[in-house]
Amino acid sequence: MDFALSEEQAAIFDMARSFGAEEIAPHALGWEKTGTIPKELWPKLGALGFGGLYVSEASGGAGLTRLDATLVFEALSMACPSVAAFLSIHNMCARMLDAFGSDDLKARILAPAIPMETVLSYCLTEPGSGSDAAALKTRAARTNEGYSLTGTKAFISGGGYSDAYIVMARTGAEGPKGISALVVEDGAPGLSFGGLEDKMGWRAQPTRQVQFDGCAVPAANLLGDEGQGFKYAMMGLDGGRLNIAACSLGAAQSALDATLAYMGERKAFGKPIDQFQALQFRLADAEIELQAARTFLRQAAWKLDQGAPDATKFCAMAKKFVTEAGSRVADQCLQLHGGYGYLADYGIEKIVRDLRVHQILEGTNEIMRLIVARQMLEARG
Ligand SMILES: Cc1cc2nc3c(=O)[nH]c(=O)nc-3n(C[C@H](O)[C@H](O)[C@H](O)COP(=O)(O)OP(=O)(O)OC[C@H]3O[C@@H](n4cnc5c(N)ncnc54)[C@H](O)[C@@H]3O)c2cc1C
């Protein structure tokens, strides 16, 4: 058993970290004020191979492992978890296209998405169904040319911003087996968007409802086979959960690094606050939490790469554990900054706000426990 990163993995982490420090961190507070990430950023990430991290090399992607990808998300989140998480969603969609798309979809939709000339969004949640995603109501009715899509998707990251949407819609009966995945391109007739959601965190990336009113989707835009869409959507999520956990980890680490530096400079009662043993213990606890989170996350990613039978359980466990540890550490870092932690300029309150949603999306942390408990009961027999 070897817990060290290889030289190549360390280089991937360093490359992502430097890019984040130079191209993202200086703008992160500004982008959250304007509520959008400039589109010019994406091709720069694409040039590093980050637009198709685990898209196969045969399809033009970087062909990295899931473990390698978590390193990219951990490193980029040290600059801004909102930007890194958006990249994760794009990559989840790119992987779905690589795994299940026809040659035509790969040429038209995936090829420009890999260099990030275009960005992709994932549309599963609806106003009436989130955790119970298989109860979705958006319907794709067969037409001579393909499908007519009617319904509403809620909370869509990149809604009204992205170039194409992978939409899970009902083509058959109730339940997961009646769901198909369709690619809807921006500008499709009958596609519209709700207003910009005013959110606690992830404010740099736009979130909107995505609405379909008899939206015409050509038959060629069906991803894979009819009735398999829910399966494809869930397969994307195991890795998506690792990425979101990595985003919590990187951002919490950057909060802890900033706190360690701050505590050496800030004085109270005649000495630097890092000389109070009670506070040193809090630093130690934060370090222990993040190191444990990192080890657990990388083990889960390794399981997914190996195709281990318990990979889904480990991805769910890691997502819950790491996102909660990340938020706890970020909150402690805010406390250790005193009043300054509450001010935007110090960057800590943004991390606290950005990380909160990681306990809610890609499956809530209650659903993560449901997955774990179900597998425990199954194994017991
Ligand atoms: C900022 C943001 C961005 C998002 N981006 C996207 C996106 O790009 N694409 C997309 O498809 N979705 C996206 N989502 C949606 C997200 O995935 C859902 O919000 C999430 O799955 C939870 O669904 P819900 O909000 O409907 O909550 P609900 O499912 O209504 O859950 C409400 C509460 O009940 C709990 N609960 C529900 N069922 C159970 C159960 N069986 N046992 C125990 N507890 C249960 C939940 O854990 C939660 O605490 C985004 C959400 C946010 C906030």
C-alpha cells in the first residue's frame, strides 16, 4: 500500500494550484459580486486538459483517473470552490457524452467542450423532485423529427449561461426506467430560463430554472438508449460526489493556511494568538480533520478507479464525511479570525458560504447516509 502521490500526480496538483493562484484567486471576490464567471476563463482551463479530465484519450480527453481529477478540484478550490465546482459539473457531462454518446454527439457536442470552447450543464432536479429524482415529470414526447420536451428543471448550475444541457426527461412510464437523457443546445426553440437565483454561496456561477415549452430536440440528440437516462445520470454522480468533496477539502485547506498565517500576526493580551494553547488545539483538530478527509477521499477515488464493488458506498461516505469536515474547519477558521473573518476582504466568510451547499447537492448528505445504510443492511442479509 502506497499513500504517496506519484511525481505525475504531484505535478497535476501543482499545475492546477498555480493556475488557480494566478488566474482565479485574484478575481474570485469580484466574480461573486458580478455573479458570473467570465467565459474567457474556460478555454484557459481547457488548454490544460481540464475540460475533459476523465474523457478517454480516444475522444480527445486527458484520460486521467478519478483520483487524479480529485487533485485538480482540490487544488483549484484553493482559489475558488464555486469556479472549481462548475468545472466539475462540466466534466461530469463530458464524461457522460464520452461514455454513452454517438459518434455524431461526440463530434458536435463533446469535441468543442473538451477545449472548453463550450460549457455543459446537467439538468436532473425539478421544482417537485430533488432527492427523489426518479419522480421527475419533464416529458419528452416522440415527434417525427425527434422529441418535444416540456417541463421545468430547477437549480441548474449554468442555466442561461451554458452552451448545451444534458436533460433527464421521461420518455416512458413512471419510475427510473422511463427516463432518457437528451442533449439540448442553447438556442433550441422552446428553451427558456428563469431569473437568476439569489444564493447564499456559489454566487460566481449563475443558477437558474431551465424551462422547456414544446422544445424541439432532434432524435440525434438522444444520449445512448431510451430508458437508460437515469442510469447514466447516476453513474455520473459517483465521480461528481468525489469532486464536490475535493472542492470542500481544497477550500477548507486554504482557509486553514490563511488562519495559520493570521494567528502568527494577530496579537491579543500582549502575544500572538497562536500562543494560546486552546487555539493551538483548534488548529491541530482542523489539521487532523482535513488530513483524515483527504485520505478517505483518495481511498474512495481509488475504489472508483478500480471498479470496486463497494465504490458507490465509499463515494457516498467520503462525500458526507469530507463536505462536513470542510465546513466545520472553514467555520472554525472564521472564528479564529475574530471579526475580520466576517469581513469579505479576508475571503473566509466566502468559503463558509460556498461550502455549505456541498452538503446539499450531488445528493444530500442524508441521501449519502441512505446509500451507506442500505448497503450495510444488504450485506448483512
Ligand atoms: C446552488 C445549487 C446548485 C445546484 N445545481 C444543480 C444542477 O446543476 N443540476 C441539478 O440537476 N441539480 C442541481 N441542484 C439541485 C440539488 O441537487 C438538489 O437541491 C438536491 O438534490 C436536493 O433536492 P431538493 O432541494 O429538492 O431537496 P429535497 O429532496 O426536497 O429534500 C429536503 C430535505 O429532505 C431530506 N430527504 C429527502 N428524502 C429523504 C429520505 N428518503 N431520507 C432522509 N432524508 C430525506 C433531504 O436530505 C433534505 O434535507 C443544485 C442545488 C443548489 C442549491
